[in-house]
Amino acid sequence: MVQVGPLSLRFITLLILAALALFYLAQSSQSATKNYKVRELELTKQGLKEENERLEIETLRLKSLAEAQKIINSGLEAPK
């Protein structure tokens, strides 16, 4: 049977603690990276929503202009 002395026991304990610390750092780093990506995607989503709203307003404006042009071209009076 293998006997483990006090120095070997300390070494093994330090090795286990170092492994746990590395595991914790890896998990923290991975979590921070994912949080950064999520934030980046949320900002992109917000920008796209704003762009979509702007384009919808522009579409309505152009439709309104087209309707006004039809009224002018047909010789009818615009509704009051």
C-alpha cells in the first residue's frame, strides 16, 4: 500500500485547489463573454427596431404622397 506523507498531502491539496480555481476562472470568463454577446445582440435588435419604425413611417409618407398625386392628376379636389 502507498503511504502519503504530510508534504504529499499538502501538494495534492494545493493541486486540487488550483484546478478548482482554474475551473472557476474558465466559467467566469465564459459567462462574461456570453453576457457581452447578449448585450451586443440586444443593441443590434434595438437598432433594427428603430430602423423598421423609421421605414414604416417613410412608407406611410410615400403612400400619402402617392395618393395626393393621384388626386391632383385626376382633377378631383382633395378632401377637406
